[in-house]
Amino acid sequence: MSQSVKRKESDFRRIVRLLTVNGAPDVMFFALVLILVTVGLIAMYSASYPYAYANRGGDSFFYVKRQVIYCIAGVFVMLAVSKLKYQRMQYLGAIGGFALSMLLLILVLLMPSEDGSIRRRMVVFGIEFQPSEVAKFCLILICAYLLAKYYKDLIGKEPLQYQWAKRVNAVARMPLMNRSLIPILLCGGCTVIFAGLVFLESHLSGAIIMAIIGLGMLWFGGTRKKWFVIGIILVVVAAYILYNYTDFFRDYMMERIELWKDKDADPLGGRWQTNQALYAIGSGGFFGTGLGGSKQKHLYVSEPQNDMIFAIFCEENGVIGAFILILLFALLIWRGIVIAVNAKDHYGMLVVLGIMLQVGSQVFLNLCVATDTLPNTGVSLPFFSYGGTSLLMLMGEMGIVLSISRQSNLKRATETAKAPVNKKTTEETA
């Protein structure tokens, strides 16, 4: 073999070593993801086949066939991403993620549908996807990068040296305007921009999740409580003013809030889906009607394979099934927090916490909408609701969590191997 070929092979191996990690992933987290994907696929088919038969030319398998393809592709994406060193994507994930998200969120606004309404989805190379799903993940990467890079500024109290900042500090007689504002304003600015663009798509639930991610990342990053409290107060006051004294919220948003407040309003119209979902949950009782036994999925609950899939799941599996489902999600989030705590660096910890926050907030909002605890805002249930973009992005995020767990496990294994051997214990064992 020639020297040039050997050199190319060695260069390739060096690149592979730089980009990949060989540690063992967190087995429990991996198993929980596979269980949720499998249960979600079964539940989605059970909930969707009557609707698919009636609306897709008699093809009862219309939705499940596509979801199976996305599930298989998602598992491969998760495994591939889990082998990558997450540190290599810090800068690219932040800068590239911001540029990509901005491009997609603006493009989808410039592509009105035939009836003149705003699109939430776009088609690239024949593949339809939702830019807001990409933006959620990119926002996590951006905030994690900024909060890790400016961590010392975030927890420090060094005053800003700008003239306006010095004047404010002089009036306040304290370093109110300090360097901790830099990461706060950067993360807050990205959150406001992303949430604002998603809101312009008439996607209120997506904007809410963006806001939750941004605020949560600031909290996880170590933002002082005073800034966090001030931020929440400003958001609440702004929302109150916009809701009561302006036309900021779209008509359909105001209608859904009013329908949520008045439970008896428009039972055959605006509240139909919510009421039928509540009937489904109540009909399940303690043990449920059994897999496939739901009556409400037979064109009573509209599009049961999407936002209201939890209601059909409750009808067929009862209180026990709902409890087990919530327990599975709780275990997944708990295991993710364990991985975050043991992460190799601050950036890895923030990424995992951000991903778990996204999953947890979507589960919480979906369950609240299905049970009429919150207005009907249209939030998908992770691993369960039909949708290729959200599932692929979610599986990619699970792959990143597994990648971070691989490195923490590898670190512990290396430390154990380098630990000094106790001679007395070795002799006793011999």
C-alpha cells in the first residue's frame, strides 16, 4: 500500500476520532425512548384508522404507513447523532442554527396559501416540514452556547462601562447595569425574534413553547432570580395589556380563549372538538374500553391522530393507561435530568435540560388542552401525534442526549481505569 493511501486512511481515522465518541449510551434513557415510540405508533394507528378511512379514500393505513417510515428513519437519526461529539457543533449549532431558523421562519411567511392564509409548513425537495420545529431545537442550541460562553458574566457583578449604564448605576446607587445583562439580552432577543415570527404564522402554541424554552434556559443557565422575576412580570403585564387593550391577538385566538372561559358556548361549533375529547376521556373509566374500542375516534373527535390523541388513548386505556403514559414521560425527563447533571461540561448540561424542558412543556400543554385545563391551542404530544418533522427533530434531540450520556459514561470509565489499585484489597481477593 502506498504512503499516500496510508496517509489518507490515517487522516480519515483522525477525523472520525475527532467527530465521534465510543462511550456507552445511557441504556435506560434509550429504552424509554424506544418504548414511547412503539406505544405512540400503536396508539396513533388505533386513533387514526377510522379518520383515515373516511378522509383518505378508504385507506385505513394512510397515517400509520407514513409514521412507520418516520419512526424507522428517526431511530437511525438518533443512533447516528448519538455517536457524534456534541462539542463540535457548539459554534455551528448557534450561528448556523440562528441563520437557518431565521431563513425558514421568514420564507414560510412569504409563501401564502391559495386562500391567502398564512402557512406554517413548507415543501423542500418534495418533503413537507414545519420550520417552527427546527427553530425550537435551534433556540436550545443558541441559548446553551451563549449561556455557557458568557457564564462568568452571567454570575458576575462587574458593571457595564457604557455611559448610559454608568448613569443608571449612579442613580440606582448599585451596579444594576452589569455584564450579566449581555447573555440575558442575547438569549432574550433570540427568543423574542423566534417567538414573534412563529406568532406571525398564527401558531400561538409554538410561540408559547418558544417563550418557555427561552425563559427556562435562562433559569438553568444561572440567571439571578431578580432578573428572572422582572422578566416574568414584564411578560405577564405585556400579555395583559395586549389582550385587554389592543387587537394584537388574532380573532381565532380570542375566540378560543372565550370558548375556554364559557364551557356552554357553541357546543356544535368551536367547542365541538374539546367537548368530544372530554367525552372520550370520561368514557374510558378506570380500565378503558380496550385497544381499538374507542367510539369517539369514529369522526366525533376531529383529526384524532394529532392534538387530541391523548383523549383517545384515555378512552381505550382508562385511568391506568393514562397514569402509565404520564409515568413513562416523567421517567424520560427524570433520566434526562440525571444525564444533564453528569454531563461533561456546562454546555452539555444546558442542552439536555433544554431538550427535556421542550418535551416536558409539550406533554404538559397537550394534556392540559385535551382535558380543557387550557384553551385549545393545538400542541402535539411527543412520540404520539402524527407528524414527520416533529418526530425526526425529536429523535435527533434524543440522539444528542445519548451523545452527552456517552461522553459522561466514557469519562467515568476512564477515571475508574486510572484510579490507583488498593494493594491490600487486591491481595485479599487473590
